[in-house]
Amino acid sequence: MSLPDHSDVVAAAVRLAGVAHRTPVLTSRTADAATGASLYFKCEALQRGGAFKFRGAYNAIAALPEAQRRTGVVAYSSGNHAQAIAYAASLLGVPATIVMPADAPAAKLAATRGYGGTVVLYDRYTDDREAIGRRIAQEQGLSLIPPYDHRDVIAGQGTAALELFEEVGPLDVLVACLGGGGLTAGSVLAADGASPGCAVWGAEPEAGDDGRRSLAEGRIVHIEVPKTIADGAQTQHLGDLTFAILRRGAAGIVTASDAQLVQAMRFFAERMKLVVEPTGALAAAAVFSGAIPVKGLRVGVILSGGNVDVARYAALLQGG
Ligand SMILES: *Cc1c(COP(=O)(O)O)cnc(C)c1O
């Protein structure tokens, strides 16, 4: 198994130049005073498609050989990855098939179809989406692009951290939101060349701490689908590539509770006028709660996404 490295992140940045948004980096005196650190928030909620997933999706499709691009790609996901693949494929003129749960929110199904993606529905309680994705890939000769365990996806996700280092210089700590580990692993690779010595942490939901346990036990721990409002991090296990990269290069993985996520979301809404989805608040919540030592340090925090239904967002902030 050959792992991607810093040069793959740099290559991804070249592919994404002028395509992905160079998202803003914001600061907050209130947050700095509360934590005793200098915090730099990388606002991927403002990325195309509303999350960093666009980076990995576009990079993976753009990196395919021409013949494979003509035939098309297939992806399975209920959330941001599916929309990112459909969006990136439409920009590149590549046919995309997306395997989505039949009970996915109507808005997400409509958005995916709106980008021109062919949607194949499955039953999330009885069907195995990975198996369906693999079968479609095989039958139709499509390239399967998984949500995190893929070299070019990981390298693409790493470009968010690379931009952050380019903008604010080397950091002591960088914290990413963690589901399957693509964003955090990509951040490790970005730091390798751009900010050596930076401690890269992943933050995952308290209800689904498979990542933390995997690093502690030295093997990929599998769990049931965790019950958490962080729907983008309801992953059941790390991938082979992401685990290997995190094991070598991550400082650690910590957790945040749903209540801490809501508290962080409220902070971004009230103080910074930013809509951050529950999963997108994982890294910030872990810093605010003190789970990661940051006092006196320069700290990057990736706000990974902002895709949340407005009614649900309002209900969460009201504590409903
Ligand atoms: C997918 C996603 C994550 C988790 O990313 P991984 O690469 O699976 O670790 C975090 N935040 C948001 C907003 C996401 O969509």
C-alpha cells in the first residue's frame, strides 16, 4: 500500500487552482480570549458546494485518465461527498452516478439531480451501499470514488490546510473534523511540507469514537452507526489509507459531544455570523472544550462545512 504524501497535496492544489474557492481565514478576539490561544478559522463552510468535500471530489475526478473520465464515475454517500462528486463531475463534463439512501432529504436528492447526477436509490436498513457502488462500477466500467479512503481524495482535502499555512504561516496546532479521516489525513500531509512540527488533531463525535480507539489499539476499530447530530461523521470506521497516515502523523483524535457542537454552532452564528453544520463544528468544539491543549499557541481550526437544513439549524440552536 503506497501512501500519498505532501507532493500529492501540492499537485491537488494545482488542479484546484481557480476552481475551488480559496476560502477565507477568520479570527475572533472573543475566541482567542476564551482559549488563551491565537485561533485561525479556515471557513470551508464557504467552499463551493458548502463543504471541503468539493476539493477531494474534484481532484479525484480530474486525476483520472481521459478514457475513464469519459465513461464516468460512481460514488455512494448520503451527504456532502455525493453532492461534491455530482458537482465536480458536472464541471468536468464527466457522467456521475450517485448511490443515495431512498430516505435522504428531498433537498439533497434534488441538489444531486440538479447537478446532472444519475441517482440510484437504496434502502439504508437492508442494502449494502458499498456493495451496490462496487457492482455498478463493475457492470458499467465506472470509476468508484469513495468518500475518504482514496489517494486523490485525501490529497484534495489536504489543500484546505495547505492554503491555511500559506496564508498565516506555520502553526503549532491544526484541528480538523473527523469522520473517515480524509480531511485529517490530508491535513497531516499538508503540514509535513508546509508546517513541519505542527500537531495535527482530529475531532470526532463522542458517540462514535472509533477513530480515537483505533489509534489507541493500533488497529481499525469498527462501530455501529453512531447516534449524533454530526451526520457527516457517522462513519463506522477509518479507511486503510487514512488510518495509516493518521497513525504515523496525527497528534491524536479527541471527541466532542452533541451539546458542545451546538454551543460552538451558536458561537459562530452569534459572534462570527457564520452558519456551520454540526459536523463542521467538531474541531472548534474540541478546542473550546479544552480537549486539545492550545494555550499560548497558534492554532488552525477547520470549519469543514455549512450544509444544514435551515429549520433543523434553528431547532438545534434553540435546543429543540
Ligand atoms: C465528510 C465531512 C467530514 C468528515 O470528513 P472525513 O474526511 O470523512 O473525515 C467533516 N465535516 C464535514 C462537513 C463533512 O462533510
